[in-house]
Amino acid sequence: MRLEDAVEFAENPEPRCPCILLLDTSGSMSGLPIEALNEGLETFRDELNQDDLARKRVEVAVVSFDSKVKVVLDFVTADRFEAPVLTAQGLTSMGTGLQKALELLDERKRQYRDNGITYYRPWIFTITDGEPQGEPKRAIEEAIARLRDDEANKRVACFAVGVENANMERLGEIFPRTPLKLKGLDFRELFVWLSASMQRVSNSQPDDQVPLPPPGWGEV
């Protein structure tokens, strides 16, 4: 057990609601899409911080994927979340990104258990305008197998959102839950919805089934 973890959880022993934002920063996101995504992240921060309980219980991490996968921000509670400014370049290492997100979640859950912290079913929220590109085929195959196993055993809830020219058919093959297509570049409404959903979950009990607000920003 790390001393900094023990101090962090002693100061805030609230149950945690972990959420990883897994974000496509490949070259096709350049221009308006990445600008709108960055603005959406600021909206997410502002909306989450309006709920006192969500500020203490929701934990956010940000993982980006392009030709490389990067942990842009490791888990922090919502009251400490600062929206990163993302840039776009390269290809779309989606499978590698999914694997990194699942590894990050496993490590965070171990820290919760070591410190006696209960937690809600974690979320991975993926946003992409494409499909896997520029990584070995096995990377996405292994990610799909692991993702389906973790979903089936309720270790994670993974959502996918397709932007503009995203290959929705391919996303449907990768993600166990039906991906939604974002209407235009309405990232603001998407992140308002995500914040509202996180607030509902964090105001419930860890094993409760929580109805989510309808996603007016997306369509199947």
C-alpha cells in the first residue's frame, strides 16, 4: 500500500465511481472535432463540480489513442479534474488504447481494495471518429476478448460514441454495447449527459441499478 494512497483515501473515504475517458486523438480528429472535444471536456468538468457528492465520488482518468497510447490524466476525483487540451495526429491504436484503459482500471480497483474503499461498476467512455488503424490485428482481437469478458462479468461498463465518419459497423463488432453516433459535433450535450449520468450513479448505492437519462445527443 502506498502512503499517498492511504492519505488520499483517509481524507476522502467515500465510495468511488471511476470513469475513464478513452479519446481518439488521431489525425482525422484535427480541426473542429478536436476543438469541440476540448470544449466538451471543460463542460464535463464544470457540470460535475455542481454536485457536491459527485465531486467526492466520481473519479476521472483520460487516455488518448493515436499512433501512440497515452495516459493523459491518471485517476483524480472530480473536484481535482482539470480538462486537458488534446491535439490530434497519427493513426488509430484503438485496441491498444482499450487494453491500457482496462489495465488502468484493474490497478485502480486494486488500490480501492487495499484501502477498504468500495466502488461502483467502472465506466470506460470511448469517443472515436474512425476504426482501428495502424496497430497489429491481434491488438484489437485481444482487446475485444478482454472487453467482452469484463463486460459479461460486470467488471466494467464500456460505452462507445462514433463521431462524423466513424465506422459504426466496425465499432458494433468491437463493443458489446451498441455504439451511438454523435449528432454533428455536439460534444457539449454529450458531456452534459455523461456528467448527469455520473451524478446519478454516484448518488446511488454501489450495487443499485440506476436508470440513465436519455442520450439526446446521439442516435443508433
